[in-house]
Amino acid sequence: MRRSRRSVLSAAALGLALAATGCTYLSPVQTKVFYNAADGTNATILKDESFFAGVRNAVLVFGYEGEGPIFYTSVVNYSDEETTVELEGLVEGESVFTASIQVPAHSTVEIGPEEGQQSVPVGAVDVLPGSVITLDVVAAGQSTTISLPTLTTSLDYYELEEPAAG
């Protein structure tokens, strides 16, 4: 009887150990799944199967007093030569902004309203914040289309700083 009880307890302990580790054994590793770890979306243009240019964290932000929506993004150039990246925001096929961004070799150009950023004027956009519109990205004769989320200034880091008095 003693061996039987030990055998049962040993088998139960082994079963419990396998059950506890089995959960992670079959789960995919999250670090192998690529995702946008930001509010905006990304686009990448490939040339000769290598990164050529792209857009990072593209987002349209509504809610600035006295101003229309503001387009934020970073335009990157991975190539050895200066390039032009064409951007066009579309709502149901209608253009709400276009921009030609000159990006030096191996550089990034920040788009937005802050000092040191390049501004892209945005026309009237007839969508509610939280909607998703379309962004066409073209560089080196290659193009891609991505979703462009629209947000409000309710997130603290989208609030513009007031200029210093005086």
C-alpha cells in the first residue's frame, strides 16, 4: 500500500508540474510578434528587398483651439542618398493633405507643429476623432497605403506648449 500511495503522489506531482509549465510551452513568444507600439501607424518602402524609406507613428490629432487637425509623423530615409517621400491623406478618396518631404540620407524628418518640426497643412477633415482615414506613401517609385488613426488632444503628450510670456 505504501508504494501505491507514493506512486500516486509522485504521478500527481509530475502531472501538476507538467500542467503548470504546459501553458507557456504552447504559447507564442510575444517578442517575436511585430506590432506598432505607439498611437500611430507605420509604413515601409522597400527597394531591392531592403528598407529604403518609411513613415513612423503617423497620426492625425484633432482638438487644438483655433486650429484644424495636425498631422504628426516621422519620415525616415535608410538609403545612401537624399530622397523625396510623398504623403497624401485621404478621406473616402478625397485628399485632405499632401506633402513632399525631402529627407537627407540616413536621416529622419519630424512632421508636426513644434519647433524643429516641418509643418504639413491639413484641410477640412469631415470625420470624427477615433475614425481611421488613409495615408498613401510614395518613395523611389514604390508606394504603400496605410491606415491613419485620428485622435484628440485628450492624451497629455499631444497638448501644445504655450509660448513663454514676454
